[in-house]
Amino acid sequence: MKAITIQPGTADSLRLEDRPEPADDPGSLLVQAVALGVCGTDREIIAGEYGWAPPGSDRLVLGHESLGRVLTAPSGSGFAEGDLVVGIVRRRDPVPCPACAVGEWDMCLNGRYTEHGIKAIDGYGAERFRLEPDYTVKVDPSLGLLGVLLEPASILAKAWEHIDRIGHRTRSWAPRTVLVTGAGPVGLLAALMAHQRGLELHVLARGKTGLKPELVRDLGGRLQLLPCDGAPLTLEDRTPDQELTRALRELTTGKEGRPMFVEIYGSREVGLGAGIAALELRRASVETAGCRERFDHREWVGTGNDPSWRVEVTARDIVIGLLGGSPTQRVAHGGPQRQDGAIMYQSAEGPEPVVLINEQRCIDSQSGSLFAYSIQVRSEGKTLVGCAAHNPGMPAP
């Protein structure tokens, strides 16, 4: 059969290799692998930073987050052919310590425990493996492949158990709100459990990309963001047709980890769980320096494509740059004027350049970024069309 193995302590020694079938053991379950979870511990083992091979071997079968289907089971074990099962990762130490002696091997005191796929026992990353009935958990068949999340979910179940124990030291403890610090896989599982408990849910996410905001919102939670000033902030989307949510989803797909700039109009709430209610989306962009973006003394910034160009409007000047074209052009303007509903800046030295800015939705043709303004620049007999952003630190035009 095939198995995923690693040489602990050696980076990038991961390989798929042939292994003998599990040895006969009439007292254990023979299990066919269905799914295998991969987490940060596996990445550390693959990088050679962690892990121990079984005694007498230099390689370890990887995998501790398992899901399998029983092929054979001993009589009276409580398991039957076809059952979906998950193997418990840790085994008690042989002494045993006081914690292991009472079945709490997750609290082992002397460190002599072993762990499948991590420490001194082969893991579940093989086509077939054996499990002792006492270290096997039967999974509700309705969960299907989601059963592979049982091991990471057990971490949260333990956390909730200890929260309850600590909280119930006082009879007045009646929690209403939970803040989950982190929106990774374990954080999102914690959010799910908080939702199941009927608590008001807040999730603190350092990033604003990917599916995390959508998943938290589906749980009825409110996303906690870290804006540029570093102060955690609760954000609720009240934009028409949830335009903010849709823009975040469309812009961040496949661009996880990119800095993002979001400009909104809204209202600040007060009281428990206070934050920002977004009423209107003014800008959403991933093609940005994020928190490093500064308008300084610029009132407007406009960009466009075919060819790529950029224009900046300061209190005194119009500055135009054309990629692969004319050198940067800087001319003084005579101040903002109104022309047919548009804001116009015109050269003080001649008829061009002219900048026209209209308050209307504009989508960048390359990045998909959303802007509240469209812009036209007329210069040297050409008209450039693109999107514009207004300095959010200035009064609305």
C-alpha cells in the first residue's frame, strides 16, 4: 500500500512510498483511509523542525488528522464494518503519570506520551491503518468528509470546557459575547462553536482577504478588523445590496495576503460591541500600498490603462505620468471649477491639460478595484479615461 513518509529532522524529505499492509491484530480495527487533514504541525515536520520516527526506524508515516472507514472490527468492540471513524492522536505514557493514569493523556505531565504522525508512532497518512477501539471515535455518517475536522475541533471543545469551568466559579457568570482572536481554520471552528452556543460573535482578523469575512458573516458574526491605526474595529455592512461584502469577495479571490484599501462612509456606534456601520462604499482596492498609502498634499489621484497612466491633483498643480510615453508633466491649475456637474481642473498656462472628475461608480479594467469617481484627462490632444480617488482626509467635494 502507499503511505506518506518523512525523515524527521530532514527538510523536504517527504515522499510517497510503498509500505507493508498493517500487521494482523484481532483486537484492533482495520481502517481504510478516507481523508487526511494537514495543519501547521505537518508543515513544521516537513520542514525538518519537528517530529520523531518510531523506534528502530528513520522514517515516520505522516498524518494525525484522520478520517477512515472500518473494514473489519473485533466482536464486542462497539464498531462495525462501514463505520466512519477518527483515530485519537495521542497515546498515554507507559509509566503512567497521574494524568495519563486517569485517561487525561492530553495533560501528560512527564512528556513520555507518543503521538500518531508526530512523535514515535506512524501516522494515518496511509491507505490502511489499525486503530485500538479505546482510541477510536465513531463519526456521525451525516458529517461525511467533514468528519476529518474532528481532531482540530477537539482542541476547541477542550478550550470551551475550560472556559466553562473557569466561568462557573461564580454563579453569576452569564456570557453573552465572545471575541475570537484569529480567523484561521481553528479560529473559524471556534466561531462556529460560539454560534452554536447562541453568543454574540466577534472575530478579530488581521487580514481582510479571502473568504473569512463571508464565513464569519454567514455565522451571524461581525468581523473585527485591524485598520491602519491598529485599533480593532467591528464593521457591519449596511451598504445597498451589501455592496461592500460583494466587493471584498470579488477583489480578494486568489489574492490572499495582499494589502487592501477600503474607504467607506458610515456611522460610529456606541455601547457594547460598538464599531462602524458601513453605509456607502467609496473605494475598494487591492492594487494599493495599503496602510502605507498616503495622499499627503494631493487632493485627487487618478489612474487608467491602455496605456497605463497616473494623474495627481494637488492644491496647486496637475501632475501627469504616462508609462512608456511622455515624461511626467507638471502644470499649475487655476483651482477647481464646476462644469456640467463635473469637477474641473484646467491648466493656468493654456487650454490643456484639463482634468474632469465625475461622481460615478468606476471599476478599474485591470485590477477590478472599485472607485467612487471616474476621471478624464485631456492632454496633448489625447483623452485618457480612468478612475479616481479623493483624499479621504479632506472635506467631500
